[in-house]
Amino acid sequence: MLTGIGALVVIVAIGGALGSGGSDGSDGSKDSASVSAGSGSGSDSKAKGGDDAKKAEEPKVAIEGDGDFEVGADVKPGTYKTAGNDDGMCYWERLKDSKGELESILANDNVTGTSYVTIKTGDKLFKSSGCKGWTAVDEAAKGSPKGGDVKGDGGMFKVGVDIAPGTYKSSGNTDDMCYWERAKDAEHGIDSIAANENVNGNGIVTITAKDAYFKTTGCQDWKKTG
């Protein structure tokens, strides 16, 4: 069930827009210094190879820097992720045209931590300001998330990849700024919200395997209880 206050969060976000080895010695053994040098070179090669492999595994940034990105030309439709926005200054918009009016905004968000967004084929522009680089996400990908604490101000978590389904509890939210949301997708429209709440005090939420994302901002850390 959607709460009236939770739905307001979306509206508030809109307001924020405006080598080598040694030779054999006489005794038939290799020179010890040469052996050591050769071993070191091999270790360096392995280390370098490991670094190269690690870099190859890192996702390539698809959207970098601030500005307006034309969908289809500058950025392809799809789902993207930005992480590490710990200063709360990351802001993005999906736009249906380039008029720059309030009515041009299809969806938007002020981000702390991590965010996901799905840019659709019909979108005209994607605006990003103050965000870390956006990388493409395979929506069908699955992972093996560990159970336990979830950062209460961590932003969006992909269910089944970043966070496991289950029941979570956040305690001690005394300033009424804790907000959570179970989402069906990363389009960020009203219809994307399966359920949400602004929490004062203790918060308990059950994230189901059918949920696509869980969003949390301004909360104490969530502990998995079931």
C-alpha cells in the first residue's frame, strides 16, 4: 500500500531539479641471484596479468560527467547504475523533450549512495549532474547476495544481486527522514512503486523475490531478521 507521504518524495525530488634465467654454474646449478631475478620477473608478470584481468572485469562507464545526453545518439536505452554518491549531490532526470519545462520531466531523483535508472526508447534526453559514472546493467543478471546489514542511506539495491529477499528492521529513526521503497522497476514513476513508507522510530519491511529494487535513504542500517 502506498502512503501519501511516500508518494510525495517523488514530487519533492522534482522540486530539487529547478627477464630471463641465469646460466648454469660449474657445479651444474643455476646462479642463485639469476634464479631470484627470474622468479621476481615472473611474479611481476603474474601481478600485471592479474591487474589487467581485474580491469577487464570492471564495467565500462557509459555515461560520464554532467550534462544532457540524447537518447539514441549519446546514450542507448537500457538500465544504468551509478554508485558512491555519498555527498547527496547526484541528481538525474529522464526527459520527454528538450523544452526545459517542469512538464518535460518523466522521472527524476536526488541520489545518495547508489541508484539505478531505466532509460526508455521513447525518452528524449537523460540529464545527469554531480553523479559518479553510469555503467550499463544486465537486467537479467542474478547474483548471490549475502544476508546481513543493509546501509540505511545506501540508495537503491537490486534484489537478488545487491540484497537478498527477506524481512529487515531499521531501528532508531528519530527525525522522520527515513524513507524506504519496494520497486517493480527502475523507471521511477508512480507505477514503479510496489510499496513505500516514511519511518519514524522502528521500521520493518519484507522484500520479496518478486521485487526488482529496494530503495532506502535517511534510515538507520537495516538488519535482516528473517
